[in-house]
Amino acid sequence: MAIKGRDESQERKGQEMSATLDVRPLAGSLGASVSGINLAEAGQSDVDAVKSLLTERKVLVFPNQNLTPAQHVALGQKFGELEGAHPNLAKPDAPDPHIFELAASEGGIADEWHTDLTFTDSPPLMSILNMVTCPEAGGDTMWTNLIAAYNDLSEPMQEMLEGLTALHDARPHGNRDAMAIHPVVRLHPETREKALYVNEHFTRRIVEMNAFESEALLAFLTRWVQNPRFTARINWSQGMIGMWDNRVTQHFVINDFVGERVIQRVTVLGDHPEGVRAPRFEPWTKRAKLSATSHWDAQLYRFLRDREGKQAAE
Ligand SMILES: [Fe+2]
């Protein structure tokens, strides 16, 4: 069975599907709009086809699905184990414990580029959004392709980044103590493609560099991933379902809408990001001398000290 709008090899992959997916790319780098499938009744072969397409396009939207909260949760469970509640931003009045509701009237619009929850040891694999109340205009979401962003860097820059790690924290959620260190370049666990894995919202520090080098490099990298050629922009409609691979993308909600915007999210648990190689250098704090600049290193020093303490206790 063919997938409309795709080439011959892609059609062969789709031969065992029970649905005929009509796939329209949303931008050159990533994103596709998909019709020809009722997600409320998706069987295993449909889910496998959507997973394969998601790996390829990284962001998918499905107009006019109008799923109930129970159907939304059931769909998410077909992709993996769901997160029970947001680690920092609990919403007790959500229609299901697995649903995190983002309502514009309560603020917290995610208008800074980020990969979700990179301050945790194992950030989510993917999320699925249900557009419940769509503003008449505005409130689009943008995504950027971190594999394309990595691939377009020069070889010397790629070579340097592959040996580095970065500290992430939940400062934007008011919890600077929630921290994790991840490789600056991570591997997609299925395709083994390399993705640039730092973001302006949660990434604080390149572990192996001094604070000033780190600041300059992060300023460059977090701006680099925002180049429009790596991005796609989704214009929402009522009842639309959107999903993204959180391991190799960042997103940004445009805070330009008037009126209510309510979106519900379920999140599939992910794994610990794997780097291309082990870190090649010691953390900067191992060699830094005490000076007036030491306050820049305090957070990293504290994280590493606590982690060593935990490892020693195990
Ligand atoms: Fe987000």
C-alpha cells in the first residue's frame, strides 16, 4: 500500500500498513502533515508506520483528529511508557494523570528554544500534543532539526564538540538544583545519526571549558540551531495532533496570539543520551585555580562533587 507524496523506497516500507498515509512535507529540513489515518483506531502496523515517518521527518501533525483525553493517552501508550507528571510543573486538574495541560491564560509559554527536560538524566523520547482550544491567529510552534544543524557545522567544530559535555538545569522552572550532564553531540539511538544537543533554555555550561569559553561557544551553538533553514513552523488548528522526536529537535512557541490557547500533552519516557565518544577532557573545575572568577564554576563544581559522592556511596 502506497504512502502518497513519498518516493518509491518509502512506498515499499509502507506496503504492510493498514492505512494509506498521505504525507505532505512542511519544510525542507523536517516536519510533515499526515492525513489518511484515524489515530483513535490506529493498530500496530499504523503505529509502526508513524514511528518510521517520525524518525524520518522528526515532527508530524495530523489535522482533524479530535481525540478525547482517553484516546490521546491510549495513543501515547502505543509509543512507549508515559511520563506520569511533569517533574517541576504539576497540574492537578488535568483530565488524566498522564496529560500535562498548557493553557495560555496561566502563562508559561515556551518561547525560548529548547529540547524538553534536558535537565533530567533521561529526557523524553517524544511528546504528543492535542490542540484543544486554538487561537484564531498566532501561537504557532517552530521546531528545528538538530541533526541537520550538526551536519552543517565545519569538521573542526564537529571534531571539538564530539569530545565535550554540557551541564543542563531547570532554572527556567525555578529549580536550579535539578541538573544533568549530557554529551554536546548525542547519537539518535535508532539511526545513530549525530545531533547537536545544547539549548538556550536549559543548557548552562560546557563542562570541560572555562566559563568564558563556554559562554561564547553556547551563544554560538544556540544561535546556530535557530537558523531558519533547519526549522519548520506549524500553524495549529482545532483537533490537530502534533508529535515530535524530542531527542533530535528543539521547539519554540510563538507568543503572539490573542485569546485562549489550550494544548494537552502526553510524553513518552526516553533513555540516557549517548555521546559519540567518551569525554576527552577533565571537567574545567579539576584544574581551575581559586580566583575572583571562581563563582562562575560554583554550580558545576557542586554538581560534580555531589555526583562523585553518590557514585562513591553506590
Ligand atoms: Fe517544550
